[in-house]
Amino acid sequence: MNTGFTYFLKALSDKSAALRITDKAGNKHSIAMGYVRLEDNCDADTHSQRIAELLASPYSAQFVYGSGPTFATAESQQVNTAGRLLYHCCVGADSIYDMGLKHVFGIQTSNSKYTFQALKAAALTGEVKNIMIAYRSDHLFTSTTCRAAVEYVALLKELRPQLTLTQTVQYTANESSSNPHFWTNLADQAEQAQVDMMLLCENKNQGNSFTQVVMERSKRFKA
């Protein structure tokens, strides 16, 4: 299977396109890279073990790609302690970069700003009045993203005084996964509150589950 990583490695293996560095004597050296992918089965303990394996022989990885928001904080600390480089593409919460870990890098928009443009656009339409925000409180990325949204609603209320944060719903992964009617109940709650806009901070699969519930109804949100 080709991924962004494998295409990158193929480019480096092409002598005409490979990255090169020039030493003080003027000699040019190609950068040799290898790609290793280990499965963690989305388990925290297994993930930590796999990171340790990458850092040890025979891999002795010098450069580690971040896995995802669930393990971003733990793997950042683990790789940084080992003195190796870790790069997050787009999954780390702002707090990860506030930790002062000198070997951890990432290029991304602050996750605290993810919701601002959507809320601003909704406010400017003049059709959105009642907003409901729901998010996982036990997940660093989702909780910080939606807590920022709560602050944005208060800010945008100065632009549109009729804008109201009708409800804020916090829940844990266990609460949503243990109740087969959780997403239906959440949609019912939003409908009963006559919400115009629903903002949900969740992982992809759970977000899809809620979206499916909403799409099956005759009455939908304006935003």
C-alpha cells in the first residue's frame, strides 16, 4: 500500500531527486532513510511499547512520526526523553507544544481556532440563533477544541446579540460507547432545545454516527 510516507521515501531513493547535504570539504552526501510502521491496535500500553521498540535496536529510529491525538502527549514525552525527533502533522493540541519539549515539532493551525470560522460564518448568516456544543471531556484534543468554541460564541454575541449558547454537553468515551442510544438521545436533546447549529467535537467514527442519526431526520440543523 502506498502512503504519503512511501511516496516520500521513493522520492529520496531517486538519485536525481534525493536530498543531499554538502560537507565543509565540498563533498555531497545523499540522505538515506528507511520507513518502519508498527501496529499498536489502538492500545495505550501497546503503543508505548511500540515506541520503545522503534527507539531501540535494531530500528534505532532518529525521526518518529506522531500517531494521532489519543497518544500525542505520551509519545511526545517518550520520544523527547530519548533525545529523538518527533513530528506531529496535524493532531496535537496546543498544550503539547506548550510543554517545552525541544525535540517535538509540528506544523498546524492551533486547534483552539478550528471552530472560529464556522461559528463566524454561521453568525454572519443571521439565521443561526441557538447553538449547542457537545464534546468528549476525557479527550485532550476534543475538549480543548470545543472549550475554545464556547468562548468564541460569547465573542461573536457582540456581533450578533441574538446568538445564544443554548446548551453545552460534556460526556466521556465510556458514556457514549456503553449506551447504544447515546447519539439518538443527543439529537433528541438538540431538537427539543430547538437548536439551529450543533457543534460536536469528536473522533471520526463517533462523529459519523451522530451525523447519520441527524441525516435520517426530517428536521435538520441550519449549520
